[in-house]
Amino acid sequence: MRLTVTGRDGQVAASLLEVGHAHADVEVVAIGRPQLDLARPETVIDAIAATKPDVVVSAAAYTAVDQAEDEPDLAFAVNAAGAGKVAEAAARLGVPVIHLSTDYVFDGSAPGAYVETDVTAPLGVYGASKLAGEQAVAAAGPRHLILRTAWVYSPFGRNFVKTMLRLAADRDEISVVADQWGNPTCALDIADAILHAAAMLHGDKSFGAFGTYHLAGTGETNWSGFARHILDTSQALDGPWARVRDIATMDYPTKARRPANSRLSTAKFASVFGWTAPDWQQSTEAVVRRLS
């Protein structure tokens, strides 16, 4: 099975390349700029077609949440029009597409974990552009999986785990928001889930459960709790450590508003695909160990 993933440098693309190597029957091909540039839609279809995929994974995205407030046209070009073009390419080739989306399509006001049918209400440009991307992917063809995830980290790229370790090397105390809740999600786990789902799609041509799913780490915490676990794990491995001081969202102003509740229920994905992520603490520890 050959998976073509958009984006070479993203956390999910890098994780798919690593996890795919462990499967003799899987080939992962990552494509990105200049051959494929989601801001230049004319490049998309030919670039994907040239890889002859069995499944397309749409992972490339504009992810600068605050900067998107100043660059809405670019955010929508990449996350909406670009994502739609990727799905159109898959439909033309007669193969399914797995598209990565985000908790930011919700406003965070729900009292519990969001399910796939809950009403979307993005708070900013990034979330709105990703929601428009979901709609474009769905419109391009019926054979799609839209996977909403949240709080992604990994040994690759820039992410919260790496930031905490870097700050702890220079500071005695780090202030971290304590009133935003979610499910820390390791990109290596996302890659494993994608490979599992892709194998089902590839092996079952009559697969009938296409649509939107939530895919996130098991268990919940707030950002400060996540930070403490990262740093306590680091300390146990003789790595950097710092005290974590709880602060409120209002004490850490950002250009774009963040959802106070990013918790995602993964029951639907587990029921259909028989896959559940490890506890977030376990996956976090594995990544901190690799970075130590």
C-alpha cells in the first residue's frame, strides 16, 4: 500500500515516514513545495498523481494560529482551497483521502468532550479556514475521512513538549495556562492510527463508514498539567526541569482566541476502526525520552 502524504516537514508527515518504515507492506511518499504548494492550486493534482497513491493523506496546512489573523487570505488559500484540491486529486485518481483537521473548529464552550456531530463555531481565522477545508474535502468526493485532532506534539518540528524542555533549560519557573483543557496527542500515535485506517480503506473497497472522526490521545489535562508531566519526566531522565506556575488565559493574551475546552471524544473512531491511542502520559514520556 502506497500512502502519499502532503507536506514533508510537518509532525504528522515526519511521523508517517518513520512509522511506515516499520511496515514492510507500506510505502509512504511525502511531497511538498515546490512540487506541491497548496497556495498554488495548479500544482496539486499533477504532484499527487505522479506518486500513484493507494491512499492520500492530506496533512499539509497553514498552522500559524495567531499569524492567520493577519493573513486570512493565505490561511484560507492553503487550508480551504488547497485542502479541497488535494481531495479533488484523490477523487480523480479513484482513491480515498484522509484529511487532518483540528479542535479549533469548535469554540470550546461545551461542558464535556466534543463528538463529531456537535455544532462547529470557530473562534478565529485558523479554525474557520480549517472548517472550510473540511467542507471542501467533503464536497470533493464521498470517500474521505476527516480526522480532527488536538494538542499535537512529537520528536519532530516545533511543539509544546520541545518548547517546555527548551524553556526549562534557561529558567527556574515557567508560567503556563491552566484553564484550557484538552487531550495531548502524539503525532506518532496519529500516524499509527492513519496507517491502521488506511489499511482498512485499501483492503475493503466496499468500506461504508467514511466521514468525520475525532482522533486524540487518551485522557485529558490542562496545559499546565501537561507541562508538569513533561518536566517531571525530563527530571527523572536527568534532563532540564523547572517549576510550573498556573496562570489564566487572560494573563497570557494572544492575537487569536483559543478554545477553553478542546477535549475530543474518540469513541466513534475506536468503534469503527478498533484503534485507541495510548494514555497521553505514556506517549509523552516516550517523546521526552527521545528528546533527552
